[in-house]
Amino acid sequence: MAGQPILKLYNTLTREKAAFAPIDPTNVRMYVCGPTVYDYAHIGNARPAIVFDVLFRLLRHVYGENHVTYARNITDVDDKINARALRDHPGLALNEAIRLVTEKTETQYLEDAKALGCLDPTVQPRATENIAGMIEIIERLIAKGHAYQAEGEVLFDTRSMADYGRLSNRNLEDQQAGARVAVDAHKRNPGDFVLWKLSSESEPGWDSPWGRGRPGWHIECSAMSQRYLGEVFDIHGGGLDLIFPHHENEIAQSRCAHGTDVMANVWMHNGFLQVEGRKMSKSEGNFVTIYELLHTEKFGGRKWPGEVLRLAMLMTHYREPIDFSIKRLEEAERLLAKWPLVKESGAAPDTTVISALADDLNTVAAVQALHALAQAANAEPALLATYAASAALLGVQPKETEIDEALASAVDALVAMRLEMLKAKNFAEADKIREDLAVKGVQLKDGKDAATGERVTTWEVKR
Ligand SMILES: Nc1ncnc2c1ncn2[C@@H]1O[C@H](COP(=O)(O)OP(=O)(O)OP(=O)(O)O)[C@@H](O)[C@H]1O
Ligand SMILES: [Zn+2]
């Protein structure tokens, strides 16, 4: 930790950028709300995954690899999942259909995240494996007078919490105004939200003191964060759209159940990835999935490497909106093409890259610094190790960029063959070899051996 720049983070809760001080520097704890696994993730959903992956990498760098716990949950119980299961597998029993939907979606999400260069979080708990923890919190809330039962639901009583609404800066009166009273007649206050609701025979459910039912969405994160990170932890993240109601309600549940002043010290929210000024979202229908970008030609008539998608995302500060376009991806690709291919090195990262990231994850400045370093390293190979370590901090370098041996010997053979052809003045064939290799990303460089004056050819892999 010594000699590291002070890490500053913007906190939605205080609306200020402040120096980060972990509760326990030997175990820095971060929770990020993960996907609801009913459908493939779109590239907007990739933004929090990438942003908080960069923060995870930075925290590991500052506090040590084994001193950071990052939990990102998988929401595998939700009415959207039930609906999708019924639609896609009408012939199956609901539980079986749900399992198919959630397993397939979760597997794809993990593959997408990997392709985007994200490290696995330390833990990835599933909601369905944490029902007991949710029931326990709800029981505590009822016992303390923060929750009540009404019409087959257990609801959180928002009036029971003096400073409910602090994160999103809303007061209960604001919420009163827009409430649809008729629909929510069983609620004491319009803003009260569901902790538990009874399930019909055909809906998925778990036994509880209030009957067979299922949890609300917000309670899942309160239970999973407590289990893996404790009652109070360091950082809680997610997209801007989660501030209200999701994070507000997580806070209400956790603080009232545990009697604490905060749930997490720092609340961080990424801005939206937009298409023509509108948030990319499933309900708007203006989305493209990560899978489609990586594996199909749906966007811009071609596939896009995960690294390009990731860099395109990091070329904007995480709190700003991003307009997602082909132009932006091409820009990221052009930049990457200028950077050297390196193996991961154990060297210390460049200090300008670290300082940029330490300033509330200023990835824009970090990418600029990395680019300058890449160019310097292109001219001065001694800098390659520093470059490699810095690129790894942003996660824009594949972990092991080994040029595989089979490719290397095939290229060597072609290069030798081409030299023979040049000697025989068979220029057309020689050029064809050069062009074929170029298409594969291998660039040849001709020179002369200083001692013998003979032609020699070296090669390198360009992106
Ligand atoms: N367009 C976007 N830009 C940035 N982050 C987003 C965007 N859309 C969703 N997110 C974030 O992705 C994460 C996963 O969200 P969630 O599973 O609720 O998405 P979703 O409900 O499937 O998305 P949608 O908003 O399209 O309905 C959350 O942190 C959310 O804030
Ligand atoms: Zn959450």
C-alpha cells in the first residue's frame, strides 16, 4: 500500500468524491448487483460488469490480490423468469423449465463476461441458494416493527424508517403524489415494497413462516451481501437505474434489520449505455446482446472482439452516458491495433495509469496514458513489461498472449519459402505469401544481414 496514490471515489450517498478508506484493508468488500437470468445480457448490461471489474483490479493492485472480496449475485428467482420459462418450454413442469432458462442464461452471462476480459468475482451467489437468509432478515424486520403482512404479502413499512430515501434524495411525500392508490390499497404507504409474496400451486415457492412463497427482488441482495460481506461493507455498485427503488430498498432492509447507520460506505453507479440518446434496454427493444456482438454480424455487418467492446466502454468515464455506435467501436479497434502484443508481466504498472484510475476510475485518462506508454514501448522494448502490467490493470490485454507454437513454425516455414522465391525472382508468388500472412495478422519485415548482406525477414503479429 505504501507509495500508492490515494484512491478517490464518487459516492452517490454523499454526492461527493472522497478518499476511500476501507473498513478492513486486509479484506476490502464490494458488492455489485448482477443479472436477472431470463435472457441474454445486452451490451448495456456489460457496462457495470466492466466498470466494476476495473475497480476490482485496481483494489487488488492497491490492497493485494487476496485482500479484496467481490460479490456479484445471480438473480435466479423472478417473475420474468417464470414467464420466460412458460413461454419457451410449455411442455415441461415449471421448475424444470425455470432450471433450463436460468442455467442457459447464467452460463452465457459468464461466457460473455469472460470474453469482455472480466475476472471472475470472488463469489457469485444465487438467490435460490440464499432463501433462508432472506427469511431470517424478514423475520427480524417484522419483529422490529419495520414490516407487516397484508393480503398474502409481507411488506416493508417505509414510514418506519426515519431517513428512508436518503440515497435517491426522495422523500415519502414525493412518492405519495404519484401513487396508484387503488392498486395498492393493502399497503400502509404507497412506497411500501414486497419482501415476500405467496405463491400459487403452479408458481415456484419455498416454505416460510408466512406460507409457501417467494422473495421480492430487493431482499435478495440484502441477504447475499450480508452473508458474504457482512452487515456493513465498503462498496456497493450497479447501474444508475438501480438507485431507486432497488438500492434504496436494499438499504432500508439491511439497516433496519441490523440496526446500522449505513449498509455500504460507498455507493457507486455507472451511467447508461445509450442508443440515439435513449437507454439501451430490453423494454425499449433497442438492444443488441453481447453474444450477438461477439459471435454474429448483426451489428455493423461484422463480429467484434471482446477487447474492442471493452476498450470502447472504457473510453468514456463510468458516470457519463455512452452513445453506442459502430464509429466508437472502430475507434477503439484502431487504438488497440497500435498497441504491442505482450505477455502478462510481473512488473509494476505505470504510475500515470494508476493515478488516473485512482481518481474516481478516470479510465479516459488511463487509456490515454496507456496509449502513450504503448507508443513508447513500441520504440523502446525495455518498456514492454511496464506496458503489459498497466494494460492488465485496465484488463485490455488478454491474460496470456502467447503466439502459439504451431502458428510460429508455420509462419517460419512460409517465410523461408518466400525467401527462396525471392532468390528465384518469383515475385508474384512471394508477394502472395506476404499478402496471405497479412490477412492472418502476420506482418513481414525485410532487411539485410549486416555481416553477409543477405536478405533476412522477420515477422510479428499485428492485431
Ligand atoms: N443501458 C444500460 N447502460 C448501463 N447499465 C445498464 C443498462 N441497462 C441495464 N444496466 C445495468 O445492468 C445491470 C443488470 O441489470 P438488470 O438485470 O436489471 O437489467 P435488465 O432489467 O435486464 O435490463 P433492462 O434495463 O434492459 O430491462 C444493472 O446494474 C443495470 O443498472
Ligand atoms: Zn441488488
